[in-house]
Amino acid sequence: MQQALRVPLSDVDVIDSTDVIGHAEAFRHARKPGVSPQPARPEARGLPLAIRDLHKSFGDNEVLRGIDLDIPVGQFVAIVGQSGCGKSTLLRLIAGLDKPTSGSISFGEAAARPEDIRVMFQEPRLLPWARVLANVEVGLGRERKSAGAHERARHALEEVGLAEKRDQWPAVLSGGQKQRVALARALVSGPRLLAFDEPLGALDALTRIAMQRLLERVWADQTFTAILVTHDVAEAVALADRVLVIEDGRIAEDITVGLPRPRQRGSAELAALEGSILGQLLGPGTAG
Ligand SMILES: Nc1ncnc2c1ncn2[C@@H]1O[C@H](COP(=O)(O)OP(=O)(O)O)[C@@H](O)[C@H]1O
Ligand SMILES: [Mg+2]
């Protein structure tokens, strides 16, 4: 499965990805009690996901050509791949926003309810005429008018550190704050699977790192299953239990990131793993 990709790195010896993954696995087995990751979290309230021989075409354009994938409850999975390879298409199918051409997607024994699955996009998509709290309440869907709606929205805003902004208009918020409101709106219904489509792609580097930490924290607290599409491989290896590389409409690589959390950004292990995945994305001999 895993090719040996030689990647020159400034602060570590030249290594190949099989070494790194072996190393990461060793980390996982040696982890201290109470320290994540736990790729399968049976106690989590996330949804499991099973995808079988999934195909999606738009006219003659066959975008997904046989995706098979099992994601256990509560796992954090990142999906990377070149622009146009079908990442957003796959997320839309998982979220039920589009229909497969063939194949199946299922979520364990019980049928998933609409509020169980939420998607967060790169654009925050806030309603400009509604205040922050009301924007979060939108995420409650049918339950928006229920007695506890305000309280739940307030709680979700607290979770993303924006309680004091609840009476503001979206227009006065920074880009990072708008994305936090979008995250609160996604969290407010208590989803069991959260799909993120490049949610941090438009943010500056520091805001992005702060948001990555926030995503990791809410995922750890709330134990939903997370699927993060990102073009940032460093982000993928920093956050995910597992990184999938999509190529030619299929899953070309399925890499376990066994490093303990919280992960040390800039560490040699993360850099090496990032380098090997970039090598896969860019083709042999082009990374570095
Ligand atoms: N609704 C659509 N109608 C026609 N073609 C589409 C549609 N959505 C996506 N595509 C095509 O499917 C391919 C994959 O798109 P997408 O999933 O958005 O890629 P990614 O998110 O990996 O950049 C592209 O060639 C795109 O043009
Ligand atoms: Mg996309």
C-alpha cells in the first residue's frame, strides 16, 4: 500500500514514509493512559460510516470510481487530494446533499436523522440580517422554535468562545469569528457526524492554527465522527487519526496517524509524515 517516498527535510534525516508510520504506530501503542488518539471510540456518540463501491458521475465525467471505506465511531479522518479529484463530491454524498450514481453509504444500525449529520463549509454562510445567536439557532432546524433553543445556542457559542458576541451582527465579526459562529451553528444540534469542507481555507495562518485547536477540542469533547477535507496536509496530519489520499476517483492511500495528542506542531514526526503525503500527492521526486 505504502510506497517508500524519500523526502528531504531540514531538521530530520532523510526517512521514508513506512518508517514514519511504523514509528507513529509505536507511539500509539506506547501512549500514556488518557492520551488520545483512539481511532475507534466505542463510547463516543459519533456515527460509524460504511461506504461500498461508491460511484459518482456528472454526465461523462466519472468523478468517484469505486470508493470503499469504513470509519469507526468517533474517528477523525482527513481527506486530501488534488483540486477537482472529488473531495467535495464525496462529502456531499456522505451528507446526503447529492445522490450516488451507484453504491451505498450507511451509518450503522439505526437510520441517521437529518440533525445527526452537519457540514461546515469554507464560507461561513451566515444570514446577514440575523444576529449571531439567531444564526446559531438556524442549526437547530425544526427545533429552532422549541423552548430550549436560546439556551442551546448560547451554550454552543460558549463552546467556541464567542458567548459575548451573541447580540452582534455578522458584519462586525472577523473572518475567524464568523467561522466560529458557523462551527457553533454546526454543533448546536449535537451532530454525530461532522463533515468539514476546507473550513479554514480562507483564514490567515495564526487564526487557522487557533481554529484547528478549537476543532480538535470540540471533537474530543463531543465525540462526533469527524471528516475533514483540507488542501493543507500539515493540518491533516496535525488533526486526524487517519489521512485518506484520493486519486483517480479512488482511495489511493489510507494512512494511520498514531501520534499522541496534543500533537507538537513542527515536530519531526509530523513533518516527515506531511512530507511523505505531499510526495504522494505531487508525484515521486517532486516533494521537498
Ligand atoms: N454539480 C456538479 N455538476 C457537474 N460537475 C460537477 C459538479 N460538482 C462537481 N463536479 C465536477 O466533479 C469534479 C470533482 O469536483 P469536487 O468534488 O468539487 O472536487 P474537489 O473538492 O476535490 O476539488 C470536478 O471535475 C467538478 O467539475
Ligand atoms: Mg472541494
